Amino acid sequence: MKSGKVNLGWCRLKIRKFIRPRLCFVCYRYGHMARDCIDRDKIFCSRCGEEKHKAAECPNEMSCSNCKRLNLRLKEEVDIKHDVKSRLCESYLREIDFIREKIDYCKPVPKIQ
Ligand SMILES: [Zn+2]
Ligand SMILES: [Zn+2]
Ligand SMILES: [Zn+2]
């Protein structure tokens, strides 16, 4: 699972900052920014996570696309009736844990450069 090198420069940078997961405002997934999004050309709804319409025109009930995916992938039943940008979003909280784990993994930071 945890293979691959950890970029120490990156870790140091992150330790100094408050942990703030990157949320793509194109597809509303965590871990990348809009400019790196492979779905840059598409339109996703922040309200229900579906494609081809915006939140203002959403005909669906509010549901978090990240938590829907989490439920599917991990066969869990976390609450999905919240905004994808909610600070109480289970996916958001897990993303923070994930980042924090990475940071702990970097300690102690050796002196380089
Ligand atoms: Zn994206
Ligand atoms: Zn929608
Ligand atoms: Zn959520």
C-alpha cells in the first residue's frame, strides 16, 4: 500500500500550513486542483455530483458525490445528504486524516540543502 517516495520538501511545506485538502472545483474530488483535472472540460454539479448541469439548475436532492463514491467503494453507509464542500463531510475528514498520516510519515525531517 504505502509504497513510493515521500517528497520531503512537500511535507515540510504542509507541516507549516493548516491542513486543507485540495478540492477540485471542476469535478469536486479531493487530491487535485482544477487545473490538473482530467475532466476540466466537463461540467459537474456540486449539489448532486452528476454531470452536465450546474448546482443552480440541479433537479436532484443534495448529495455528496465523494461520500457516494466512498460508500460504493468501501461498502459503508456514511451520510451523503450534505454539500460536497461541507466541513462535516466524511470524505473531507478522511482526506484530512490521509494528509496527516502522510505528514507523520515524514518525521523527522532530515536537513537537506
Ligand atoms: Zn477534478
Ligand atoms: Zn445536480
Ligand atoms: Zn461528503
